[in-house]
Amino acid sequence: MKRYFFKSFITQCTAAFLVAASLAGCASSPRTNPSSKHSFELTSAEHILSQMTTEEKVAQLFIITPEQLVSGVIHGAQTEPNSALAKAAEKYPVAGFILFARNIKNPAQTRTFTKSLSSLTPIPAILAIDEEGGRVARLARNENFFLPKFKSMGAVGKSGNIENARGAGQIIGSYLSTFGFTVDFAPDVDVNTNPENIVIGDRAFGENPQLVADMAGAFLNGLHSTGVKGCIKHFPGHGDTKGDTHAEYVAVTKNWEELKTCELIPFKQNFGLTDCIMIAHVTCTALDSVYPASLSRKLITDKLRGEMGYKGLILSDALDMGAIEKNYGSGEASVLAFEAGNDIILMPKDFHAGYEAVLEAVRSGRISEERLNESVIRILQLKGY
């Protein structure tokens, strides 16, 4: 397997690690958890769906942190398997888990923890992480991991060579696969056109939409060569903003035609490559002045799926972020996110409240069984069924 080494972007890398990573980078076959009380026959997505209860289907809509599985909220830092996690997984067989820096201590602990989390539920869990390269890199920025470090994806973009982006995706994917991760919430395909942007900046490949589109596609190809799936974000674009949706309401004032000439280009070009699309919490005032994009049926169902024709999996950005949490409770935000067209609901602040609210919405008929099944099928397909 060819590797791309570019000294201006990588500050440390060991040959021994890359050899080990290349051996471990092949995608594994779907597996079942033999200790689970409910043992599914894991064949096709449709067959798995036919065996699931409504409660199990609703649980499959969520990716959460390990801490949330037990208590509903993020409290402390879960770093190892225990009986409480195993018991909670019986009630809430979620789609998967996302790990943050607090969950990651060292290589041995991470391998053990991801292996345990994957096998907690009868349908093996997605193991997700934000590993963009640069300042958003949960593993590479941990001093206990001797991993390649990239200055930024902005620096990769400035090189003008898409092989550097492919190499970045390949290297990041190799070590993610080694440590048990199956989905990387990367690359960032925002077009960084606002110099006052405080949240995107050099996380983006640049300010030219075609460059961003090409670099993102190459990065995805690099990830895929190692068996790791990718996710482009943050639809419909977070690059021309000043505020940070982690903390507060953020408005995008461009209309749809303006977005089509810039922000939407990297998304549209990579529909056929990406494994999923993450929706931002920005409010596009010209399209939906009431709801942020992540809760907006106009943006997700009408525009992304309808007008643009995207058929793949969609997930919200984390619902515990300030732009959502300050204005909606966890239950209502989760229901609105699903009604808007998201397939996966990422990290409502109170997972238990979010789960119960969506389950009640299905039982009451607010959410149809048909709509629920559509999303569960997409989630199972993301897992490889």
C-alpha cells in the first residue's frame, strides 16, 4: 500500500506504527455479540430489521458517549468496560458510541475499550470519533500516542496537491482502524470564506469551494482504503459565520442560490463518496427562520434529500451544543431532529430523555413506523449489512 509522507505536515511518525496500522486496517466482517440476551441473525439489513422491536429500532437512532448510556448525561469520564455499561446496553442497544479525549488514555486502554463497546449490543456498535487532523484530533493530540500530527487541513489545502489530502486520510484511517474506530466524523467540507470565523478556520481545506471539494474527496478515498468510513460536515456550511454553535445561536444569511455557488459545492460533489453527512446547528434565515438546519425539515428533507437528491445517511451535529440546548429540551430536540430528516441523533444532552421522547412519538403515531424503518435500514447499511 503506497503511503504519502509530507514533512511539512507531519511532525512525528514511526515506521513500525505504520506497518502495524496497514496490517490492522482491513474492515472486519459484521459480527454478533455472543453474550447478548438478544442474539440477532446478522445477515441483511432487511432481515435484521424484521427481528427488531420498536424499542430496539428507536435505540438504533442514537450515537452517544459511553457516559450517557448509563446516566443519560455526560458526567465524568468513562474509560473502561464495567457491569453498569453492560446492563444499560441491554435496555438501550444504541447504534454506537463517540469517544472524546476524556475517554482516551493510552493505546492499550483504547483498544480494550473500543473492543468492549463494539460488543456491548447485539448488533455491533459504530465506534466514532472526530479525528480531522490538526487541532481536532482526539488521538493524535494525546501525548501517550506516538502518532502522525498534521498542522491542519488548511495547510494540506494550501499545498494544492490532492495526493496530500489522500495521504492524510490514509494515515488517519490506518491508526483509527488500529484502535478500533469504524467511523471518522471527517473531513470538514466547510468553505472558510469568513476571516472572522472562530470555529472553522484552518479546519477547512480552504476558501475555494472546488479545492475543498477535491481535497475532501481525496481524504475520503484515503480513509476508505483503510476500511474506515467518513462523514462530510457541516451542512449547509459553517464557513461564512462568526459565531460558534457550540455556545450559541449562529445565523447564515445567504439565500439558497448563493449557497449553491459556494458552500454546497463540496457536499454535492462528494455525495457518491461520503458515508454520511452531518448537519450543522446554523440557522439559515433566508430558508427557515424558525429552526436551525439540524432541526429543519426544509433544509434536510426538502433541500438536501429532495432538491439535491442525497440518498445516504444523515446525522445531526451533537444536540448538547449551546445552539440547541439553550432553546430546546433534549426530548423535543431529538424528536424534531428525527422529524426533520436526520437518521442518527447525535448526543442529546440527556440521552434517556431523548430516547423516551422519540419512542413516545412513534407509539403515538407522530413518527410513523415506515419513517423509523427507513432510518434504521440506513444505519444498518452504514454498519456493513
